[in-house]
Amino acid sequence: MKPRCASWAAVALVLASCGAGEAPTAAAGPSLPPLMLSSRLAALEELGSTAPGVPDERTRSELSELVAAAYSSIASPDMQAEAGRWLLAHDEVFAGLEEGLRHPEAAVRASCAFQLGERGERAAVPTLLWRVRQEFDPAALAWIVAALDRLGNRASLPRLAELLRDEARCESALPATDAILLRADAWPEERSWEALATAVEALHVSWRSARRGTFEREAGDERLHARLAALLAGLDGFQLKPVDEARTAFTQLTTLPLDLLSLGVTAQERYLRVHTVEIARDLGSLAAPLGPELLALLGDPVTRLYAVEALGEVGHAEALPFLLVFLSGDDLELRVAAAMALGPLGQESAVEPLRAIVQAATENPDVRVRAAFSLEHLTRDGTGADLLRDLIAREAYHAPTLRELLARLEPGT
Amino acid sequence: MNAPARSALGLLLLSAVGGLFLTLSRPGPSSADAAPPRFTSSTECRACHEELFDEWDASHHRLAYENPEVRRLSDDFRNKECQACHLPRPIAETGLLNRTLPRFTRPSEGVDCLTCHLDGSGRIAGLRASDQGCAPVANADLLSVRGCETCHNQHKTTDQWRASSYARDGITCNACHMPQVTRADGSLGRKHVFEGCHELDMLRSAATFRARREAGEVVVETTNSGAGHNFPTEERHRAVDVLVRFVDAAGQASAWERVWRFRQPYRDEPGENTQLPAGETHVDRLTPPPDAVRAELRLWYRLNPYATDEDEASTLLFETEVALE
């Protein structure tokens, strides 16, 4: 089928769906679930109100002094011991330790991370995940990764494996690695940096396969849940920093709070909705339970584009007929999104429409390269990948985009 | 709406789309009562606006998604949120003062013509209405600070402008970054190069840098004398450094030493915001070594804070010296 020659019903669906509000229904074929958006910001803010807060300035100053005295290398052992006792007995110890993760001295950051892990402060997981991205000292980084591991989060173990393979920095990472591997009873028989790195990576792979989504709150995680709700509420603002922070945290959690994400994707607040959809996209199959809500967003002019991508990544098979309609429609952005989503969606019946686009040299290049990606994703017959490589060789399309698509098809290249 | 009714609507709308396609397939002036052409790429603007197109094509707006510096700092846009402003959908879709959302198409076009000129109804917006060519509708918002704000207040640049005397005097972003020009056909227009921190003349026009000897000290004054926002503006990437070295009677020079850095720390980085607000002066007082006969001073602009003096990301703005004998 020539991609632009869609059936009447399909065109009617596409055009009808372009109207605001009412959910589109094909003349013949499936209909979209109704679009039910509600204001969610107040509810998320209410949930987030019990999240660990920032103490007043006087208390912060007091905590800062205690943290420095307890963990700085320039403090005497006696002072360290005394200050450490005071700090750990303080009502706001959590805030003190979290703030300590930003201390100028790496040893202080490492000690604060260690204490957060030992104390089982799971509400600190988002902060620790952010610090992994920003930490440059190898020992402090390793102890932050170890603290996350202690809290049941092994998302950052690949960063530790990187350190262990770096001759110049591996020694600094050894004590924290030791703690992680002993706790998991996973010390390798072979004593080499490469063996340690491999063992750490194996723990990460095992953790990834055990991750799960839940609509139920876990006992004892109220503070973490509240913090995550506050993070989602932050998506609705103008600044992108909270978007970055929420994405970093939500995509690396061990147990996904799908109840919160469900609030986000059905939010009337535009940015809250869009960015939660993007988080769902990044989570892939872990966010599969959100499929029906994402499908309803195809009736939403603002979010539709991002919902198309997310539906592919979460693998919501019911989206197939709608994505095929978008693929052959007039809206270029939607065509690109649909072409990109059909591969990860994993439905065989998308192969021929995608192949027709890949073979049409006059096709819009944005659509064609995504169709090539998805065709290769589905068939692994080399056709799509060859086109992407050919476009790179001929400098005929945006090279970083092509390389990114190829990297997704061939991880490790 | 029931299914047959939707089919009928589909047919009607398809006819309308077909008509539009025929209109688009006949380039040239359109009459006022015909459907306005629909645009999907900046390259479609070139036929009638070649001079403007070429300006934009060489600009950092066009490069927004391709610039190697940006790609490096955004981890090749794995920090997906950066895409919202570096590969944006039209501003009108989300509205002035609201942040743009990312698009998926035309990565080589970055911040393109359609970002600013496609209005909420799918028509082209211009300063003047016309029934010729792309049949633009007049939209004064094109020159408003609120248009720039959708992206440029991400790092508080327009907030800085609002707090300055420039805002009180009505000197907007366009006065410096899109100055008025006379086109080849004699018409007045706005330059679409969007000159800023990548152009030496523009950078030099933002600041003055002076040094003098005073009571045994070297006094260095850096003034934000020409920017309507902080100097430097934006966070994470930009930094301006004051450097000094002393030379003794034998001509031996000490190593260059940074005495001050103007910069806003990025997100959770520790430190204070030391950017220099519009119109303000920062003073450094240096005590020279006893054997120094001359102080040499430089003001460097860095596209990123990690750049060394030898790096392409560093631009020497001013150098001066003070005799100490």
C-alpha cells in the first residue's frame, strides 16, 4: 500500500481525531478509550506535602557544622566521634545527610551517602540517583552507588563497573565494591578488576529483570512516595530542572509507583501530562499497565505525539491500528512518531507499511529513517539498518540521529 | 457522532485537504480568499526570502540541535529535556511565556522559521499582513520579549532583562539581537543572524575592562556596559574570567592566574551566582609581588566553564596592562 493512500475510514479517523475534546472513533475498526483528564496538581502537591522538607536556616547551619565535624578529614577523631553521635541523634538527620551529599569535601559526601544507606533512608533514593550523575570523585561515587545498593536500588552499578575498568581510579572504588559484593555474596573467584566489574554488572542485570511496577504503596515507603509525588508535581512548572530530576528518578526506581504515573498521564495540566508520558516512554515495558491511558491520549492534540512514541515503547498492541493510520496521515510529526513507535510495538503487520516507506526514495526523510529503524527492529533482515548506514555514508541525513537509531538497534556499537 | 456521520465528515475533510494539496502544488501568490499555504519546513521559506533564510541558516538558532558543544553538554541530547528548546515545536502551539515542546522532524533545522513564524491557526505570522506568497497575518508578538522568553528564560535571561534599566527604557531583545536592517529591495526588516555570544563584536560590546594602579594595588574594573541582561547570561555553559600575570624587570612572567569568574553555577553545583547584572561593575584589587614591574590582565569569555585559554570555546575579549615601576 502506498503510505499516503489511506482508507476512507482511516482518514476519517485521523481527521476526526484532530478535533479537540471528543475521542475519535473509526468508521470501521477499534475506537479510542474516552479521554478523561482531570486536574491532578493539587492532589500531587497534597501527597507530596509529607515529603522530607528543608529545615529552617538555623537548623541547616547547625546540621552543616555537625556533618563537617563528623566526617571531614580535618576534624580530630574525638571530634568526629562526638559530632557523629550528635548528628545521628538529631531530629533532622535525614536533611543533614542529604545536604552533606553536596559538601565540597569528597570524604564528607561519601560518609553521608554511607550513612543514608545504613540507616535505610529510602526517601533519599532520588537524591542519590541525581548525585551519581554529578559526582566526580571516584571514592565518593562508589559509596553513593553502594548506598543505593543498600537501599535496594542497583540502577547505578554500571557506573561502578566503569570505575573498576578505569586503571587510574579503580583502587578508590574497591572498598565500596567490596561492601556491595559481600552483601550480595557475589565475590568472583577470579581476583581481577575486570572480574569485579563483570560481577557488579551481573548484579545490575539481575536487578533490572526483577524491577516491577505496582499500583500499591509499599509499607514503610511513605516518605519516598511523598517525595515522588512532589517530583511529579514539579513537572508542571516552566523550568526543565525538575523535569530532568523526575525523569532521572522515576526511570531508575526499583518499584515503580504506577499509581502516581497514572495520575500524571491523565492530568489536565499540560506539562505534567506530557512529561509523565515521556517518563512512561523511557520506562518501556515496565509502564505497560499505563497502556490504556496512553491510548486515550491519542485523542489529545497536545499529548498525542508523545503518546504515540510511548505506546510503542511500552508495547501496547491495541495501539497498532491507530499508529498505522497516523503513519499514513498528513501530519508529519505524527507520521514520524508512528514510524518510530511501530518497531518497538513489535507487531508483524506493521512490516509491509514500513517496508513501503523505506523503499520509497521520495518519501519524507524524517519518516523514512524512523521507518527504517522500526523495520529493522521488527525483521532484523538488514534492510532498515543498511539504509541508515547508507545515509550516514552519504551524509544525507542528520548523522547524530542516524547513529542514535543504529545504536538502539545494535547496542554496544 | 455515529459512524456513518464520521465517514461523511471524513469525506468532506478529505476534499478540503485535497484542495489544499492542489493549492500547495501550485507555488506562487495566492489570493486572499484561497486557503493559505501550509508549511512544514524552513526550506520552503527560501524561495521568497533568500537573504533572510541565509542569515538564519548561518545562525546559532539553526545550529541549536547540531552544535557539537551543545551535544556534548547535553550528553548528545540524552538529556531529553534539552530538546524542548533546541528542537522546538512552534511557540504558538503552547503560547507565549509557556515553554515549547519538542518536535521529532528536521533535526538539521534546530530553532527554525516555523518556531517563531507559524501562528496558532497554522498560518504564517509576519510583522505585516499580505496576501502574497505565504500570505502572512500580522502579529506584533513576533518582536515581543515574551516570544524569546519561551526558551531564553529557562536560564533566567529575560528575568534579568526585566530587572534592568533596559526593560524600563523599552529596549527589548531585538534591539541588539535582531537589529533593523534595510533589505536589498529597500524594505526595512530585522536581521535574522541572532548575534550573541558567538560573535566577538557582540561580546565586546557587552563589557568594558579597565585596570589602573592605586595605592600599591592593581585595581581591575569589569563593567556590564552593553548587555541588557547579566554578563554572561545563561547557566552551565558560560563563564567570563579575569586573569592576571605579573612580569619582573628581567621580563620573566608569572603563570596566568584567575582572579575572578563571572558565572552562574549549573543546577546543583555549589557556589554563588557571580554573573554581572546590566550596568553594574565588579572590582578586583590585586597586590602585586614586590619585584613586579608590570601587571598584564585579560578578560576571557568561555562557552563552557571547562575551556582553557587555548580552547576554541574561549574568546579573548580584552587585554590591558598596568606599569608598576
